[in-house]
Amino acid sequence: MPSAVTARGTQRATRPERPAATRRSGDLLLVLIALCTAVTAANIYLAAPLLPLIARDFGSTASGVAWIASVAQFGYAAGLLFFAPLGDRVNRRPLVAALSLVTTAALVAGAAAPGIVTLAAAVLVASAATVVPQLLVPLVAERAPAHHRARHVAAVISGLFAGVVAARVLGGLAGQAFGWRPVFVGAAVLTAVLGLLTAAALPSERHRPRPEGGLFAGLRAMPGLVRRSPDLWRACVRQAGMYGAWSALWTSLALLLTGEPYHLSTATAGLFGLFGLTASLVAPLAGGLVDRFGAAKVVRGAYALAAVSVPLFWLGGQAVVALFVAAIVIHAALVASQVANQTLALTTTSAPATANSAYIVAGFAGGATASALAGLAFTHFGWGGVIAVAATWLVAGWSATAVRR
């Protein structure tokens, strides 16, 4: 680990213990950030469980609109390139408030969309602006005690995956009951309320110096930062492989469950999202393991779990019990990998927000590409094609980083 990181960790470790009132204030802020993370993360996956309803509304097929899920992920990756690196150099309060309002407006526009292309454009804008969690997670890591840093990062990641579960389960149930458009309106209201509350609660950053190079200096610095840090590069590639495998399977699952051989309703298929609660339960455990044993060992274990889940998902094409087990295993693998790799990304350079942006962009680019290929694979080869995409992503993510650069 670079000496600058070691020095920062030493400084944190030797700081006097904070007063009880300060600790309580910090805990409340962490809870609020986790809730805001849950809501904003849900926006990225809002369309996935609603795809059959959207297709019916616009006179298309579910596989014909599956690409909207990829649009959301590409939009999020694009937003991370332009907005998340600003966490190193500008006041987060007005930025979080502005992005929350833009996301709200885009979701409302999506709810009123007259066609698939207009809806996709609204989803793209909403996903690009809903990068608030990645503006805040470097702040959480910075304020956390050094020996509990991964646990604090894990708390935010728990919120993120809780949002994914809410998008799939509550979104599917609400969509079945009221239609997909009211679901978009409800998400807009929650985004505005929690986004503005979080912005108001953030610590003051009035005197942060503005570095040379303008607001997008972090964007230009990303390639060099990744190139100079083998640990950051490894975290980016491995999470891209893991997230790509998960995305291929999870974004295509509604297509499997609502078609042959299961023929489930959208609401019933959405209940599979409850297995995502595994992630929220595993995240604190993973944080403790990272703090104790280091990120590398946790990532190795996560990839082993993901490898086990792939044949289980293949069996799940005909046996629903195998799908149950596979869903639990893949979520445990994903969140353990996320906690370990993101903690590494946040602590391996002197520009944590920029490094975190590079890490999340890599993950979501891998996820978006895998989702797009999985949609095509499902259309032409069925569920077996989706399994092949997921397996390929896992092999690529691990083999590309197995040998140190």
C-alpha cells in the first residue's frame, strides 16, 4: 500500500476518541447516507422488473425492451465519469441537491413517456444523475476510524443492495398493482426527499480549495491514476468481471421467470428480488473480514462463490430450487467482492473520489456490456446463452488479474 495511505491510516488511528455526541451525529449521518444510497441505487434497476409491463404498454416483447436495463447502467457509468470525481474538489452539498433534483425530473419524464425511445432517454438521464452514493462513500471512508473503515463502507453498500432489492420486489409488486408509470413517480418523490435531506445534513465544506485544471480534472486524471496503481487496476477489473456476471443473470431473470417454463406474473417474479437481502446481511460480515484479513483473501472467496453459482443458475432453467440457492450465492459473492474491492479503491491512492469513480465506472461498464449481451443471448439461445455470458465474464475478470502487472 502506498506510503501516503499508510500515513493517513496512522493519523486516523492515533486521533483522540471523538466525543459521544459527535459519534452519535456521525452514526445518524451514516444511516441517512445509507437510506439515500438505497433510494438512488433503486433508480438504476427500476425498469428491470417492469420490463414485461413496459413491453405490453408499448406493444413490444419483453426481450425487445430488455436493452433499457443496459441503458440505465451505461447512463450511470457516464454520470460517474463526469460527476463523481468532483467529490475530491467541490462542495458536496449543492452538488448532491442538484443531482437529486435532476434525477427527480428525469423520472417524472419517464413516467410520462409516450414511447420506448423517450423512456430510454429519461432512464439514461436519471441514471447519469443518480450518482449521489458514489459522491458520499469517499466521505464515509474518510471519516471512519482506520480499523473500522471497511465496516463503514459496508454499511453504505448494504443500503445500495437494499435499494436493488426494493427496486425488484417493491417495484414489481407496485407495477403489477398500479402500472409501471406510478412506480416511476413514486421513485421520483423518494429521490427528491431523501436527496435534499442528505444534502442538508452533510458537513460543511465551504473552504475546500479548487485545484488546477477545472471541475473535470478528475475525469482527465482517471486513466493515469489507474495506470499508476496496480491495486486500483486489479480492483476495477475484478469487480467488472463479478458485476458483469451478476448483471447478466439478474437482469435476464425476469425474462426467464415470466416465460418458459415458469410463466410467473411480474409481481411473483419480482419476489425473487428478496434473495438480494442476502447482500445486505453479508455486507457487514464482509466488512469485518476485510478489516481483519485484507481485501485480497475476501475477493478470492467471492470469486469461488460466484463460480459455484453459475452451474446452479443453469440448473435453475428447469428447477426453481436451484434458482433459489443460486440467487443467494451470487448475491453473497457480489457484495463480498464489492466491499473488498471498493475499500481497496478508496484507500490505495491520494485521490479517493477519483479512484472510486474509476472503480465504479469499470464495474458498471462491465455490467452494462454483460447485460446487453445477455439480452441478445437470451433472444437467440435462451437461458443457456445467459449462463455462457456470465461464466465468460467471471473467467475474464479473474484471469486478467491473476498475474501481477
